[in-house]
Amino acid sequence: MSTTPHTRDGVKVWDPFVRIFHWSLVSCVLLNYFVIEDGETIHQWIGYAASALVSLRIVWGFIGTRHARFADFFPTPARLRAHVLAMRSGQVESHAGHNPLGALMMLALMALVLGLGITGFMQTTDAFWGEEWLQDLHGVIGSALIALAGLHAAAAILMGRIERTNLVGAMITGVKRRG
């Protein structure tokens, strides 16, 4: 018996905080990578905002709603192994929240955002001002974040087709619908 709330149209999965966090973070990352010039004050503030968003999401991962909690989806080796084996055998597992690979991606993306926040902040300190290796590391982390974010978006579309659910729509409405 499931304790996940169902609506007439689907399963309630993502609460408003998770959805606002997700799209706010997407906006911060896209602005800072593609629109705002590196080193500008607004670039720094958007980076701090992204780091603050991830910090709040980590707190929400412990106190938030069911599918927002890390305990609901944390990608343990056993969960990852079972998920990959099921996928390889052609079985479609239904996960109300994140599947184990999606959870792993989410944690990696959040770690990269925090890494960017730390390396960005370090560049503003006297101890690391003008350090080329730190600027290079910040750039590598930023490029890795964009690459993984692209993979994440593609995987959400692909898994949505495989699972016959609208995963992108669920991150907008909060409700996973079978299609």
C-alpha cells in the first residue's frame, strides 16, 4: 500500500520548495555560465545564491516532504545495483521520487554547485586572489556542471519516455502523470 498522495491525474511527488529550488538553480547556472561575464559582481552574487539554494535543499533533504528527503531516494550501492540490473533486463521500475541514478546525478550536481561556490569565494580572498590554478579549477567545475546538467536533462526526457511519465512536467506541476 502506497502512502504517496494520488490525485485524479497522477501522483503528487515534488513539493513547491523542491520545484522552486530546481528552477531557481537552473536559472542561476544558465545565467552564470552563458549570460553573465565571469568575475562581475552579479556573477558572484548569482553564485552565492546558487550555493545558498543548494544549502537550503540539503536542509530540506532532512526535514522536507517524503520524496524530498534523502532517506527516500539516497543512492546506496544496493539500490543502484538493483536499478541498473532491472534496466539492463528491460524491466521498468516505477519510482515515485528519484530513481537511484537520478538521485546520484542530483547529488553530483549539488556537489558541483557547492564546489563552484567555494572556489568562486576563494578567488575573492587575499590568500587566493589571482591564483590561476584556482581560476582553472573553477572553470573546470563549471564546465563539468554544464555537461552533467545536459546529461541530466537528456536522461529526464529519455527516462520519461521509458517510464511513460512526464518527468519534466512533474518538476513544473509537482505531479507525475503516466502518459
